[in-house]
Amino acid sequence: MAGTSPCASCKLLRRRCTKDCIFAPYFPSDDPHKFVIVHKVFGASNVSKMLQELPAHQRADAVSSLVYEANARMRDPVYGCVGAISYLQNQVSELQMQLAVVQAEILCTQMQHEPMVPTPQQIMDDPDDQKSYFLQNNNLGQYLSFPSSSNVIHDSLQRENIFGHDMVS
Amino acid sequence: MISNNPTRCAACRFLRRRCPQDCVLAPYFPSSNPERFACVHKIFGAGNITKMLEQLPVHLREAAADSMFYEASLRVEDPVYGCVRIISQLQHHILEAQSEILKTNGQIASYIAQQQLQQQQQNVVDGASYQQDMQISEYLGVGSDVQTLANDSYFHP
């Protein structure tokens, strides 16, 4: 094609870049390094075969992943992408452990946060009951007159029920 | 004269060539597993595999061959993304876990702050009740210990 420069692959392979060159859309001439890497690891004919087997709308993603893999293999000739996978899997395991620790911590904090015995402030549902509460607190002796303390226990358990703790069996 | 391997390796069998004694691929692509070489050859090509292995010291070649087979099989399974899909998923899991840890740490900090606030409020209430008790004692003109004895005698004649 007159006036059109060959794509990076055809330039490297020293061939004529035709109108329907399969590489041209994905390996523009302004980025020759991209094709050099892919060609070095996978080979031009393998890449061409792989792209031909894919529908056109998936080829761009395929090229991106091939370039990624090729770069990884160049950086690490022994493990390539597998090295990255192994590293990331270790990170995931570590983070999962950290998450488990933090979740256990929040359970402990929640248990500490929920009071077992309601505070006097919580007993005062109605501001008008302040007087009765005052009287109760200053006439605690009336509870001591009962033969057993079972009513005291019952009362405290009933107060627990107000707050949703079902301690009365 | 280079002698040949009595049994050709999977690579030489696939490529229909003689398998020399010093065949680079033979140790890693035994004839017992022809699919392994077929898979790697489909993605990388025999020439590239040989070049890549030759550039590595011998003690690292087995690991390299294994990782190439792993990558090739993932690419055969997923021709668009290959092993990059797994990398992407792992990165996503990492972000999720980090976010969850941050969120949980935030919740812990919030609970602790609430606890501290409740404790402060409780201290104020206790302080106020104490002051009321003291005022009553002063009004009655008795100390708290004398009041207790008085109560006892009232309820226990």
C-alpha cells in the first residue's frame, strides 16, 4: 500500500505488509519492541496461528496477554508468568491469614463491647422514671428482706431480657 | 559420530527427526508423555523452546520446561488470556482481601472509640450519683456508714 508504513512485525520479518496483514492492527510500527518480545518467546508463525483461530473481537486481548506473558518470560527466563502466579498466591495466603486474625479481633471487641450487666443509664428507658429509679436505689434494703434472693436474681434476669439477652430458660 | 538415543524423546518423535545423545529436549520431554511436548510446541514452538533452554544453566532447565508446559496448557485451555487470567483473578483477590482488612480495622477502631465514649459517660453518671449521695448525707447530717446501720435497724427490727 503506497504511503503506508509496514507494521512492526512485517518490518522485523522483512516482508511486504499487506492490507489484510493479521499483525498490523495489533503491532503498529511505532512500537517495534512489542513484536520483538512476542516473536522471541512464541514465534511469529505461532502467534499468527493463534490469532487466526480467534474471532476478530478477541484478538486485541489475546495480543495483550501474549505480550504480558512474553515480557514475564524475558524478565524471568526460568519461571516466566508462573513465578508471578506463585508470588501472588503467597500474597493471597498471607492476606487471608491477616484477615482471619483481624476478624477474630473484631469478634473479641464485639464481645467486650456488649455489656453483660445493663448500666443504670440503660435501665432508665423513660426520663419520668428517674424518680422511681432513685427510690429503688435508695431502698435496696427492701430486697434484702425476702427470705431468698431468687427474686433479685429474677429481676436482674428480666432486665437482661429487655436488652435481648435471653438468659431465662 | 553422534550416537542416537535408543528411544527417541517426545520432541524428536513429534518432529520426526533423529534423537541425538545430547538432545537438549530429551530430559524434559520423555517419550512416555507425548502430549506434554505437543502442548508446548503448539504455543512456543520447538525452536524457541530449545533456544530458551540452551540459554539456561542445566540445573534450571527442568523448572523452565515445567513452567513452559504449565503456561502452554493454560493458553491451550484459554486461547485469549492464558495464564494472565489467573494473574488477574489473584490480583483481584488481593485487592478484595486488602479492602476487607481495612474495613474490619475501621470497625475495630469504631468499637473501641464507642467503648471509650461509653466508659466516659458512665464515669460522669457515677460521679453525678456519688455527688447526689453525698448531698443527701450532708442534708441528713449523717455519714454514709451511720445511714447503713439506720437502714438495717429499720428493716430488721
